[in-house]
Amino acid sequence: MGKRFGSSVRRRGGEWPQQDGVLYMSMTVVVMTTSLLITMSTSPGYYSVQAQQLQLHPVDLGVLQAVKESMWDLPGGTFFSSWQFNFSNSTTDDNPCVSFSGVQCVNVDGFNRVSSLWLGPQTAGSPGLSGSLSPLLGSLNFLSELTISSGSVRGTIPESLGNLLSLQMFSCSENRLSGSIPSSFVNLKSLQILQLGMNSLDGSVPWELGQLPSLKVLVLSDNKLSGPIPLFSANVPLVHLELRNNFFSGGLPMTLPSSLQYLSLKKNCLTGWLGSGGLMSSSLSNSLSYLDLSYNQFTGVIPSVLFTFPLTFLLLNHNQFTEGLSLTAPISTRSVVDLSYNHLQGPIPSFLSTAQSLFLNNNFFVGAISQDFVSHMEAATLQSLYLQHNYLTDFGSLSSSVLPSNVAFCVQYNCMLPPPQSLCPEQIPGIEAISRPANECATVLRSNSP
């Protein structure tokens, strides 16, 4: 699924995608869930003729009736129109496994048992469901997938869902669930995907979630969750961890699974030094491709080892990192590096020039822009360079370079006049003045002198 970072403004040869005053080149973020995980059949014709003629187990039939009583279509929706319980004969039209939208079954001991429930429309933009989750859902002993489409489902997550020992996927994102994540989820040893983003869940996350032996995807973003991030066992096959936009506090977990490829902790209340957590594990250096720790309160030095990871996105902006960047080799990150809005100091390492989009604005960098940056911009391998709001004193040959139309850079509000090619979008705040006042430059440059 392709994502763009917010709205866009015009530039030479195209557009600048924008987010919070920092502009990103148009990039594609791979959504891990669909490509990394279990494949579950959702196509019609799933059942053999023999299965179509089997009777649905009375327990499962009662659960479906309870579901329809506790949930209903939002205005304009038609999902439950096929859920008719006025059975009159033994035709397949009266078999919920065949005629009910979102229901799939398996044959167990001569009965149909519900194995998959997709509640709500599967078409984007269609009205979802309202109501609440019935506690009787926990009686579907053979259920492996439970998905609730985005809508207005309210209330708490029933503790009884912890009884679903065969459950491999539970997804109920973009609804209005509240309360805490049930501690009974410790029983879900087969669970591979848990997606509960964009709800109103609160409280702490049960530490047992980090120990589930089959968990591959955990998405709890955009809730009101707090407390520490769960400690994940190094043996958990977790690939995608998304906890952004919550109130998690403390530092990074001391251990992270070596299988982790996607980690987003953006917009929490996390603190501490990155070098003291599981992020520094050498096992992650070959797997992690997306790292977003932006909008937190991390401090200290950015560990240089991070720049050796094969990251597509390295987003550490809007923190409190200090001191200089110490790099001894070209970075492995090839797409987006965002270190803006920190307290980074000293010269800008030339090894950063191999990024495709580089955001170092709103820091305390001093000195000159090296020729490496200019060369990569002329070759259009470095397509976005944002250095505004620093204390740079020499733009080097950048002042006279002729750059390709798909290359953009902004160097306003430094300690010299910017070259005419510097085209900063008007939406970036605080660039009304093209250069920094001399007294500000003198103070910072004096403190950086040997």
C-alpha cells in the first residue's frame, strides 16, 4: 500500500509531500501485514458440496445470533442483510456457512464449525458496523480469524476472546473500542496478527503479549495506551510493531525480536538513551528496514551503528538528541533520513550524502556543506536536502551548481546568504528571514570553536 506524507506544495519538476513542516519526497511505505503473514482464504466457493450440506453446530449458530443482536449496520450499510435465521428447509440458502456474508466454516465431526468471521463490508468507504462485541464470540472454538471492518463498534474487548485457542488473527482497527486489552490474551498461543489501531483503548499493555510464541504483527497505534512498552522475547517471530500515537513512557525494551523489520513508536512519551535498549542488538542490523522514533523525548548521542542498518526510513526527528554525529563509513539508509528538530551540533558528516532525502533542519550544525552533497545532488541521487535553521557558514560549490529539476534543497536561516537555487516552501514556519542574525551566529560559532 503506498503512503504519502501529508499534503503537498509545488516545487520545480513536481510536488513536495509535507508533514508537520518537514517535507518528504514521495516514497512508498510497504505495509507488512499483507505480504509477511498467514494467508487465509476469503474467496467464495470455499466449501465442498458435502460441507454445504452439513448442519452448523448449534453452539456456533447461537453465537451468530448473538452477534447479530449486539451489532448492526450503520446507516446505508447492508452487511447483515444476508444474515437471516428464519430457516425453512435444508437448502444451501439456509446454511449460514454459505449464505451469510463474512462467514466461513470447516467440517469437524460431521458439523460445520465457524472458522473465520469478517464482520462488516470488505470494500473501502462502505458503512461499517455499530454495536459491541458479544462475549459469546469466545465460544467459537474453531475460529482462526476474526476481523471487524472499520466503523463504530464500541465497548470493551470481551475477556472471553482469550478462549479462542485456534485464533490466528484478530483485527478491529478504526472503531471505538475502549477499556484495556484483556489479560486473557496470554492464552492465544496461535495468534499471529493483532490489529487494534485507531480506537480508544487505555491502560497498559499486558506484558504477556510480548511472549506470544506465534505473534508476527502487533498494531496498537492511535489509542490511549500508557505504561512501558512490553518486553518482547527474542524468539518471538515479530515482524511489524506499530505503537505510535499513544502515551507509552520509559525507555526502549531491553530486548527486541531479531525478526523485526518495522518499528514505529512515533508520538509517545519515551525517554532515555538509544544505546541502552534492545535496538542496539546486532541481530537487528540485518532485518530492520523501517524505524520511526520521532516526537519523543530521547536524549544523548545518536548511536552511529544505526546508520549501518539497512533502513529504508530512519526517522528520529523532534527529540532531544545532542552532540555531533560520528560516522566512519557511508550510511546504509538509502531513502529517508530525518534528524530534524533536535540539538545536534558540529559539522555535517559527508557520509550522510548517500541518502535520497535528508532532513537536518532546526539543529545546531556548523561549518561547510561538503562537495559530496553537491555531487549527489547533481547526480539526482540526493533529491531532498533540508538544512534550514542551522549555523552553516559555507555552502561550497552548491552556490553555483546547476541542479536537476527533481532536486530540492533549503538552506535559509543559516550564517550566510543562501544561494538563489534554495527554494524553501512557504509552508515551512520561521523562514521569513533568509539568514540568521549575526549575534546568534557569533554566539554559537564561538562555542563550537576549538
